[in-house]
Amino acid sequence: MNKSRERDKILIFPAGMPRSIEFQHRCEREGIATIGASSVINDPAKSLYREWRSLPYVVAPDFVSALAALAADDEITGIFSPNLVVWNLLAEQLPQLGLNLVLVNGSPAEAEIAPYLAAQARAKRAADNPLQIAANRVAAEGATLADLSAIYRSVDTVPGMCDHDKMDALCEVLRYVPSGDVVEIGSWWGKSAVLLRLLSQQYKVGALLCVDPWQDVHLLQADSKVVDETAKKISADTAFHVFVMNLLPIAQGHANYLRMPSVNASTVYRATSEVVSAEFGVTTYRGEIALLHIDGNHDYDAVKADIESWGSMVCRHGGWIVFDDYVWAFGDGPKRVADEFLQAGALSIACAFVMGTALFVQLGADA
């Protein structure tokens, strides 16, 4: 822990707001002392804090003097407030108190709006500078700035490691895919799954199928011991429930999952046009894949099994295969398999390019 932070003591007020509680948890993790405060009698948030104080409402005549006394008595070094009205009042009043006391957060309004402005800026950059893809299909009309901004913002709320460059590429590639199913191998928390669902809906591609065993044993990477050590500290079952929460609100009957290894799932997909789950109900699939996103176990043998099990079901007239982590710091399984795939099918590939860490391949008419 940073030695200078051992002396910090942060007053969180109002302490019951969601961002206040989130900040308090962060302080606990980082070893920073906090005191919760509220003007609400019997505030239920009190039980979440080790120390608790009461303050008058900010409109009360004695609020500023009560705050000054509390800060002096408890040796407060900073105040966190996610309430815009309280924050503005404190920003005006703190310099007049004569205490070594600062607001530790910026304007709540700016903090709340910033992610939306960032999503809008990214969408505008993407719209103004579309990827020049040498695809063998005519692109669908691009999403509006509002639609693309909403997609970026929605995906950014989901945890995961889908980098922005890859997201930008997927947003453009989905304009070039034929009608058919979108299949993702390896969904984990659902970040790229949410993106694929929103894009497949935007461009009327087809239903999304997510394939992932969500079992700890399948996290092990024989080709990368450093990844294995991290995997031991992650709960696959928790990841599954996070995935469901992220995808369920936007599924609308057009998304589902198979919680099993990729090879087993490919057999199920070949045998039936319907997938049923307790959370998503019944989803109907066409049996032909418009886009296959391979992002499961990154061992060479596992990636090889993925492409061998699913590759033949990708539409031969303009379907896409995305090899995630083609550029990967922890191993070369995806790259080796993808390079072999490119060599074997060189004459039947319409285009291929790398963006972010992923390789994007479109099949040609002769595939």
C-alpha cells in the first residue's frame, strides 16, 4: 500500500448512494480509511461502514459548521460525494473552511456523462473513417451515429477483454456478413457476445449461439502456465451467471447458449435447429453460420478442434471466421491454427486482415 495513503481518511457523503458504496469498497481494498455519513435517520447504509456519522441536510443553516467540526474531530483529509448538489456546495464552501480538506472526486455530472461522450466520440470516429474491407459482398447500410454510440456504450458496461480495435472491426465486418447464425466459441462474461447480439440485430443477420463450458477445468491452458495460474483464481460458474445477466435483457428470443465443450456443442448444433435453456427459452437456428468467432481455450489442440468442428458449417459464400488473440502475449496456439487455415484455404479466401488482436477471414465463393 502507498505509505502516503495510510494517513488518508475519507468522508463519504451521502454514504448510501450506489457510487458511494462502490467507492467505499474500493477504499477497503486499497487500505484507505473511510467514514460514512448521512442526513437520513436510520440510513440502512450504516451497516456497510466501520465508522458512521450524522450530518444535517445540506440546506440546514448549521450544515457547514457541522461538517467543519466533524472534519476536525475525525481528522478527515478528503470528502467523496457522488451527489451533484452536495458536490457543488462543497466545491464552493470547502475553500472557506480553512481546513486541509479536499474533494477527492470530480464533478459527478461529468463522471456520469463521460462514458457516454466517449462512446459517442468513438462512434463518430468509426463513422467518419470506415474500414476499407475488400469483401466479396456489398455492405449493408451503416448504423446511424445514435445506434453505433448506443452499441459502444452498452458493450463498455460489460467486463471483458474485447479491445476497442477489435470492436471497431466487428462493427464494420457485420455489415458484410450473409444471413445466418452467429456462433461464438468462448463467451465468458459476455462482452463480445453482447456486441455480436447487438450487431446481428442491427444488420438483421441471425440468431446468436454462445458456446462455453463455463467449467474451471476447461480454463487450463497447457501452452501457457502463466495463464493457468490466473485461471485458478477465477470462478467459471460465476462467469456464467454474469454472462446470463449481460445477455438476457437483449436476447429477445434470438440468443442462447450451449454450456458444454466446443466439440460436443458442434454435434448438438448439427443435429437440431433449436436450442433450449432455462434462462433464454427456445431459440431457432438455421444451421448455417454467417460469422464464427473462435475465442475459447487458446491451446493449439483446442483451437484446432474448434475450427475442425465448426469451420465447415460457415457459409461458403461470404461467411466470416474470427480468430481471437491471433496476436497474443501468452502463447501462439490461435496464430498457428489460423496460419494453417489460411495456407490450406488460400484460394478460397476472399479477404483476411488483422485488427486489434484478432484475425478476420472471409470465405470466398470457391471455398
